[in-house]
Amino acid sequence: MRILGIDPGLNVTGYGVLQAQGQRLHYEASGAIRVAGGALPERLRSLFEGVSTVAREAAADIAVVEIVFVNVNPQSTLLLGQARGAAIAALVACGLPVAEYTALQLKKAVVGHGRATKAQMQQMVTRLLGLPGEPGPDAADALGLAICHAQNHATASAWQRGQALPADPAAAHRGRAAGSLSAGDLRSMRVRRGRLLG
């Protein structure tokens, strides 16, 4: 399964592409789409076109986008929601099914707790995927979304096959490098080094 993670924003939209083979993840690419400035409609068009280009080049089986919740600033939430809508519309127009996860689900899947910082996300994505350097914060979130979906898919597949699951799969990797994960753990991943863009 080839997974495209998208972290939408009106200024910068991160993306990350992973290939999932069972419990193994292969890093493919990541980067950021710089949204052209101007009036909101033009920015949304720029975002739509950028995501469409990435989606076509990624040749993914599924896309993953974060669910937006209302924060302290309603105006910022509204603008982010519009950026998210443009990104989802671009993905669907390219024929991709779209999965969605909350920020809490994303952070728990990658770092192990729901209050992870941007820096912690970058560090853990780098360790889990064995990357030669840290991706930017937007690309790291996009890769994290892809990791989150891959893990949920692996868990669901194992459950359907009747395999035993660990009580807390997130606990198995906390504080450990990707190379030290046990082969039987849902977090166990062999990673092929790929291109790191942006």
C-alpha cells in the first residue's frame, strides 16, 4: 500500500509518501508545497494545483489528511479548514480515497502521547524512518499521518487474521531508535532510505 500524507496550510502544505508492506515502511519522498500569495481564492487554487501535482506523481493508493478542530482563533481555524477542503478536493479529483485522523491520534501513533511538540514529531519521524536528516515540520507531520494510517491498517489486518496484539503498541518504541524495534512488534519497520526533499 502506497500512502500519501498531506498536512494542508494556506502558506505551506507538507506532503510525505511511504510504501507500506505489512509492518514494514519504506520512505519514498517528502517535501513542502509553497502556496502562492494573493487573495484567498488564488491561494486556494494554488494549493489545489500543488496537491494535484503531488498526488499524480506519488501514484498513491490512499491519501491521509488531519482533521481540523476549532482552536483559540476561529478565523485561523476557518482559513485552515478552507485549505484542508481544497487539499481534499484535489486528492478526490485525482481518484484517491481519503482517510482522516485527529492531531491526538497522529501524535500518539508517532510519539506515544498526544501533547508532542513539532520538534518531537520531527525527531521521531526521523528515527522511525531512519532518515539521514530531519524533514521540515510540515513534511514531518505529513509523514506522521502516513505512519499513523499504516499502523492502523496493520493493526486492523492483524485483528482480522486473529493475531494477538500488544496492549500498548506505542509503548514499544518510546525512547528507542527505529533499528532497535523488535520484529514481532507492530512498530517494527525496516526502512529503505529514499529521497528527502524540502
